[in-house]
Amino acid sequence: MTRAERLAAGSIVLGCLVLGLKAAAWWLTRSAALYSDALETTVNVAASAIALVALRVAARPADANHPYGHAKAEFFAAVIEGVLIVVAALSIFRQAGAAFLVPRPLGPLPLGIGLNAAATVLNAGWSWWLLRMGRALRSPALAADGRHLLSDVVTSVGILAGLALVAVTGMRVLDPALAAATGVYVLWSGMATISASVGGLMDAAPEASVVRRIRELVAENATGALEAHDLRTRHAGRLTFLEFHLVVPGSMSVAESHAICDRIEAALKHEMAHLMITIHVEPEAKAKQHGVPVV
């Protein structure tokens, strides 16, 4: 089991514990706001399970049917997670509407708030760790899981503050209002997750800063060549694919041009360990005069 898979498994265990605390808080109080918080955590547990499956698929080596590997499985998982979040938001809206139409007395709020607060503290610490490791391991699935937990923390803090106000003022209408506000935030989070993941499925390029650094490294390490053009990149899970054409003098030997390619690849991989590089060598007659100039 890889480190990313162990983190995803840890999310499932922690998610079940947090869900138990939030479900108990809702059951004791019958609060629509606490229901919305517990439902979001249910989605987080399901998302963590999906992330674990996706990470196991993504870790498989390339094969005859998938010569570029299985890294995009993580993007599929993130899209599914986004859809689950949207479904959860719709369920929250339904619960909030019912509470508006038929107000119900609330149970012991201090106890419910205490249980929910303990769950929120656990979520906050784990979401920070997942976001950090998602960036370090270049894992879209872990990063998406961390963002879900962070959104859960944000909504939980708002709900706890609102319920504390309900306990002080007795204004029960604030309970379904908090649930509805939580639903809006959860819906936005789900749509953002889907949008970010679709970019990976559509072979979107990495960040502009990454592309700019790639061009700089090619220019600095292609001494002996004339230019590099038609540079293209795409992002797939933790991998970034790069390809470009390298123009060399027509009289240069294959061995010399290959040495330049090796030097460029070594410099790129020294800074970007997850880069997959393809270089097509061309004679000077193929120069386009608009590519990456060689320093």
C-alpha cells in the first residue's frame, strides 16, 4: 500500500469517527443545521472510500491497454466526489425547507454543540494534513478529499456559532436558516470540485508558472541545438507530460543530438520528478523561428 493509499484509508477511519460524533449531535438535538453537517460528513466518508479505490487504480503500472498509465483515475474519483457533494446539498435544502415549514423543538443544544465541536477539531487537523500531503504527493484525489474536509470545517464553525446564538436567544428560525446557508456553501464546493477535475480529464496544461519554468530549463540546457518549438504539456494525476521538437544543425550526429536531449531531460527531472518527456529531434531546415530560443 502506497503512502497516498494509507492516507486515504486513514480518512475513512477518521471520517467514521467524526460521522458518529455528528450523528449523535443531530440525534440528540434534532437540529436541521446539525443534520446538514452530519450529511456532509457522510459524503466525506464516501468520498474517502472512492479516493482510496482511485489511488489503488492510479498506482497500477502502464500496460498494453493503458500505455500512459492509470493516473487519470484520480480525476474520475474527484468528479464523483463532486457529484456526491451536490446531491448532499440538495438533501440539505430539503431538510431546511421542512424545518422552516414545520418548526420543531430542539433538544439539549450544549451537548450537541460539544459533540460537534470535538468532531470539527478532528476534521480541521486531518484536512490540513491531507492538503499538505496532497500537494507533496501530487495527488488530485487526496487534495480533493482535503478540500472537502476543509469545507466541512468551515460550515461546522458557522453552524456552531449559529446554534450558540439559538441557545442564547431562543430564535429557532435560525436553525433551518443555518442549514440552508450550509447547503449553499456545500453546493458551491461540489461544483468547484467538479470543475477542477474536468480540467484534468480534458488534458489541461499545468499552471503557467510550471510551463514557464519548463521553457527556461529547456533554453538553458539545450546548448548545441538551435531552437525548441511546438512545446506542449498536459496534466494527468501526479504526472505531467511534456513533448516538444528540438532543432539541431543538420550536420550534427545522432549521438550528439541525443546527448543534448539527455542533458535537457536530466535538468527537467531534477526539478520536476513527475515529468514524462518526449523530444523529437529535427534538422535546422525545420526551424520555425518562434519557439524556445537556446541560451
